[in-house]
Amino acid sequence: MKDRIPKRMLGNRFPMLVILVAMIFVILFFSMGIAGVLSYLVFSWNIIPSLPENRHILMVLYTVMVSIIIGTFMAMLGGRRFLRHIYELVSATKEVAAGNFNVRMGSGGPKEMDLITKSFNEMVSELSAIETLRSDFVSNISHEFKTPISSIRGFARRLKKDTLTEEQRNEYLDIIISESERLTRLSSNVLLLSRLESTEKLVEETEFSLDEQIRRAILLLDPQLQKKDLEIDAALDSVSIVANDEMLNHLWLNLLGNAIKFSPEGGTIKVTLGTTGEKAVVTISDEGTGMDGDVRNRIFDKFYQGDQSRSTEGNGLGLSLVKRILELENGNIEVESELGKGTCFTVSLPIK
């Protein structure tokens, strides 16, 4: 079924009808007047002689003929001016089809045409923004893939040397494995983010225990916690929620993974779960380096990494995924952070 444009977007048709009726009336009035005067002069001066009994019939026929000619000429002149904005719109549309998103139409003309012009300019602005995002996305993806691939190629070539010690060989193999895993994570995140951005609503929502899901996510990350000798201080109330289990699991793994990445060795990560009204509220706070205002405002941008010294540990897509998942689940996320004092993420989700 085709989408219909809401009537409120069509505007008031009355002004356009008034203009069209007035234009037709003016053309008829002037063409008939001019034709009548010319007919009267032609027959009065005997330019076209005729018999007395059919003089009036010939005058009427002549008047109609002249009126048609003059009316057609006036309609062509008026129509060209009236359709000028339509021609401009067609030309601008062709420019957009050719890939030029900088074209804009000027305002003016009838109310309806002005509304179309405004809508066209808004559409082109949105298309321009989408094209910019697409170009940036492709550029970032190319860069993110190029770095680990170059690293893998370089260390693979070094492994061909016979002079390497066993320790060097193992070190190079560990780097290749690490970069391969980084590529795998990047590919998975890109595919997941692409799928989520083309989705308007998450399906397969079920009721499950949110506190148990968070505990399982913590257990999955236990090797990373042990590697940095981190402790988890968890205070989780028993909360059941109706949501997409798989997507929320991605959300907790990303937030907890970030907390682990930026926490100092021997630190503590605090995780709480409670309810406020009809919402489940989860907080995840660390004792890491924290963020300044500029970084805090951009952390949900695709591929943005505030701490460049840790750029090899991630790909800048984790928090973009978190934000999109929460948008689809009608949830919300807030971040509080200060340099040198750690970061706290607060996630709110509707229970039903």
C-alpha cells in the first residue's frame, strides 16, 4: 500500500485555485474585449465586406476566432511565468539525481509552490548529511581495516626470517592473533550496527531476569578482570524485564568492557541495578582516567576514540552500538565523568 501525504502537509489549496480562476478570467476578459473591438473596427470600416443579413454572424465568428488566438497567446505568456517554479524544481531535481546535494531553490511564488520549495530544500539538506555520514563511514572503515591488515602483513613477513629467536617468533604470533581478533570484532560490530540502523523496532522480545543477565556478562569478562586484577562490586536487585535478550547482552558487554579497559590495575568497578517507577536503572562506574567535556560529548560518535593511546584495544563502535540499542528499546543513557576521577554510565530501561 502506498504511503499517502497527510492533508496538513498539502497546505490550503484555496489560494492556488483563486489564482488559477483569476488568471482564466483575466485572459477571457481581455481576449474577448480585444477581439470584439477589432471585429467592430474591421466590419465598420468595411475591411471585410459582407451582406447586411449575415454581418452579425460574421462578427461573432470573427470575434471568437480572434479571441481564441489572443487568449492562446496570453495563456502561453502567463503559463510560462506561472510554471517557472516548476521548471526550476525539475532542473534542481536533476541536479540532485546527478549527485549534487548543494543545490537549493529560492523562495517565492504561490503559497503551495513555496511549501514545495521549502520541503525540497529540507530533503536535499538531509540527503547531504546522509551522504557526508556515508563518506565518513567508508573512510573510517577503510582506515580501521587497513591498520591491522598492515600489521598482520608486516609481522607475517618477519616470521619468514630464519634468524628469529623462539621468543620473538611467539611475540610476533601473539601480535598477529591479537590483530586478527581485532578485525573480527570490527567486522562483527560493523555488521551489527548496520543491521540495527536499518531496524525500526527490535523483535523477539521476551521476559527475562535482568540481574542474571548482568551477572552472566560479568562472568564472560572474568579473564579480562583477572588480567588486570580488578574487582567487581555488584549490588543487583532482582528485576524482570521484557526486551531483546541478545541486544541487551551486547550492551552490558560493551559497557563493562569499556570500564575494564580504562580501569587501573587493582581497581574496582561498581555495578548496581534497581528500579525507579516503571524503569530499570543500571549504573556501571570505574576508577579510570575519566573524560573532559569535549570527549564526553563525542563518545557516542562512530569510530571516535578519546584516548588514542588505547586505540588498538577497540574500534570506536561499542558506544555507538549501545546508544542505538537503547534507542530501539526506548531506553536512555547518561554519562558522568571527570578527568582523574573515573566514569559512570547510567542506563534506564522500561521494564515492560
